[in-house]
Amino acid sequence: MADQMTLTDAVDQRGPYAVWDLMDDDEQKKAAIAFWTGADRESRSALELALAKDLRFRAESVRKLSAERVAGRLVRLADSLPDSVLFQYLFHLHMAERRPLMVGFLDAVGLPHEDGTLDLPEDFEGPDAGKVEAAAGDLASSAGHSGLVYLATLMVADADFWKGLEPVLQGYAEDGSTLEAKKAEE
């Protein structure tokens, strides 16, 4: 039996691309739409240029297109985007679509936040790894796939800050299946 790559290893090696590959088509489309509608002008500028080239439109015309009109192309462009832009897709997905999930997780960890946006003192070094691990395990069990996408996104954002995530994500293969399920199939 070949060793199965864990979700932790995939995120370590491929960053936001590992999370993107973990997501299904519907999630990817929602992430692209959330970015297109939620990102500021500066964050969208590089993507608008790439999209204009892909569509053979002027950049000014692309800015006016609805998210639904460009969503498919935004998804197709994702694999060629810089890490930082693809991470913005993930960030905006959670801020737009999964705020209750974020709020529940941050509450379980005991971190101060304003509707899912962290509100930490400047000298804060990170949450208790044990609390993060317990909350992450609970989230992965209760929210399933969307919980794993969120946890993997946090690990991409700052693995050192979210130290307790690694042991939880080690229990999952890069495709999000539990490693025990993979072993049972073999």
C-alpha cells in the first residue's frame, strides 16, 4: 500500500491550490463569485486583466460584468493564479458564504471576533493549540467537507498561528476522505 498524502501535507506543499482541489465545482464557483463581488478594486485588478485577455475584452468592460457571467472563467483561471489571489477566493468564500461556520469555530476556540473577523490585541501570539485541536475536530465532525475546507484555509493563512489544526488535518487524505476510510477501501 502506498502512503496516502494527508491534507496537512497537501496544504504544506501546495498551499491554496490544495484547498482549491479539495473543493467541489459548486464551492469553487461560489468562491469565484464571492471574490468577484467582495474584493476591493486593488485586489481584483490583476484578475480583471487576466479575464480581459481571456475574454478578449477591454479591462473597463470586464469590470462591469456580473459575477454570474464570469464565474465559470474565474474558476478555469484559478489554476494559473498567483497563490495570493487564489487565497483571496478562499477568504471571500468564507466571509460571504460560511460566516456562521467561522463564528462557531472562533467561539469554540475562545478568540475575540466581530462576526467572524478576528479582533486580537497586537501582542497576541496565537490561540491555545489544544483548544484549536478540539474545536477543529468538532468542526470536521459536524460540518464535514465545508469544515475541512475552512480548516485547510486557516492552515494556508497561517499554520504557525493555528498550530492545533495539523493533528486534525493529518487524519484526512488530500481529497478530504478520512484515512481510515481509505485504508478500508484497500
